[in-house]
Amino acid sequence: MTTPATRPATTSNRGNLAVVLGAAVVTLLVDLVAAWFSGSLALLADAAHRTTDVVAISVALVAATIAARPATAERTFGHARAEVIAACVNAGILFAMGMFVGYEALTRLFATDVPDPTPMALASIIGLAGAGISFFVMRREHTGFAARGAFLDVVGDAVGSIAALVAAGLIATERLSIADPVASLAVTALVVPRAVLLLRDAVNVLMESTPPGASLPVIRSRLLAVAGVVEVHDLHVWQISAGLPVISAHVAVRRGVSHHATVVAIDACLAADFDVEHSTIQVDPISHDREDGAHD
């Protein structure tokens, strides 16, 4: 018996993503103008990051819109996986951007050119304000894959603006030209590992891996505690998207035990103890032989 699938509560808010996208576009334009006049690599790195932001957040917004569509006869779980695919694209963009900026920063570590700190500082302040607005909007909702990718973009923007502002201060007071590429490397060091983690989590969903925090032995033990259940096998746990875990299992029950009552009890158990709203449970009598090749 199968319980109905529901839309996860963590589905990204499209209005929030639209606000973040607008802030990214405005600060990108500011960064591009300031980088042109100052010659700052840190600002160019920030502009490159914001360019990827505009692309990545646009992808996330489109994915969140698609994910909100209802399930159909062809896509019975709905379109929630669109956010997971968008997260893979987002992570790939962030990673590529980080590698490019890191390479450019390394080539300019020993350059003697000193960028103009004034446009750097002004653009950094405006960029930090934009990132602050986006952070405020996204702070309570960034668990869905689309929102998580956008939130990662926002954090990267804030750090990039702070790094560029610090570099501008060091250049203005100490004429320390190395501060510019070092700031760029700092942004790369923050963004790239987080992009890799986002990609890992998205790939795990696509590979139908056991969700983080879910323990098959614990779930099996809890199912065995349901009245009448004497055996659990073919137990699988995976995610459709963030916040939408799914469980399937075969359970063997004592003779005379109501199969319907068992499924109702298991559904209640999974919902209460593991926050699982969709499960597929096959109930067999205890004499039922385990299928060849079953997975424990």
C-alpha cells in the first residue's frame, strides 16, 4: 500500500529568489563599472561571481517554478527533481568561477600594478548592502536545493564584498598591491569547497542514496516494534528532493494480523518518528519466502 506524496515544506520561495536575483543584477552592474575604473582584480572576481550569481539564481528560480507544478500521470512525484538538477548546474558554475578567479589571482600575486582603492571601496559597500538584503530575505528559507544554492551565492557575495573592502583599505593606507589578489584567493577558498559540497548532496539525491541523518538499522528496529511485525526486508530510503524522503519495505507479520492495520500503524510510525509522508509497504505473512536477491 502506498501513501500519497506531498509537496515538501522546504520548497523554495520563488518571491525570495526573485528579490535575490534583482539584488545580484544591480550589484553586478556596480562591480563591472567599478572594476573598469579601478583595475581591481578583487572587484573583477566579485563581478565574475555576481555574473554566475545572476545565471545560477535564474536557473534556481526557473527550477523552483517548475518544482511547484503539481504531479501528473507522467511525473507522479511531481517536478521536485528540477531543483536538484539546478543545484548541480549552480555548483558547477560556482566551481568553474572559483577556479578561474583563483588562477587569475595567482598570476597577479607578484604584479606591481596598484588598483584604485576608491571605486573598490564604493563598489564593495554597495555590494555588501545588496548581499545584506539578500541574506535577510533568504535567512529563514534555504533548505531546498534551489534556495540553498542561492543562499550559497549570497554568502559568497558578502564575503567577496568584505574581502574587496579590506583590500581597498590596505591599498589606500599601505599601498599593498598584493592585498587585491589575496582577497580574490580568500573568496575562492570559501566558495569552491561549498560548491563541491552542494554538488555532492545533489548527486547523492540523483543517485538515490540514503538521506543524511537517516539510519536504516534504526528505521528497521522501529518497524519491528510495530505490533505483529516479525521481519523487515527490502528496506530502501531515498529522497525525491530536499525535504521529501521516501521509504519502501517488505514486512512479514504473524498469521491473523490485519495487513491494513499494519500499514496504517507503520505509516503513522514513519510520519511521527522520521517525518516521512510517503511510504510503500508490502505486507506478507510470515511464511512468505524472501525473494532471491533481496536487499537487507
